[in-house]
Amino acid sequence: MEPSTKFTPLQQELLKLYSRDISEEDLLAIKDLIGKYYLDKLQKKVDGAVEKHGYTQEDFDAWLNDPNQ
């Protein structure tokens, strides 16, 4: 299977952004913003699952300490 040569809208925007001459400091700040964005999305999904299923801290602790994992 050949890789696609089409870019997604996100890839296109990033290419436009990175075509400018930006400092290392700005690059790190942008990476941090993207990371925080995806962390926020993940946190909202986790919060939704916790609310939907009624998970507690004890449930998470039990999963983390399960010797079969």
C-alpha cells in the first residue's frame, strides 16, 4: 500500500506555520500548546467515562495494583 500524499487540514496548517522562521522558544511553546490541547480533550473523555460508569479512586488504584496487569 502506498502512503497518501494528501495532507489533512491540520497538517496543512502546521506546514504553513512552520514555513515561517520561528525561534526555538516559539516552537517549544507551540508544542506545549498542542500537548495541552490534547491533554484537555483526553481529560474530558476520562471525566465523562468516570461519570458514566461511576468509577472511583479505589477502582483506579485497584487496576493499577492488579498483579495480573
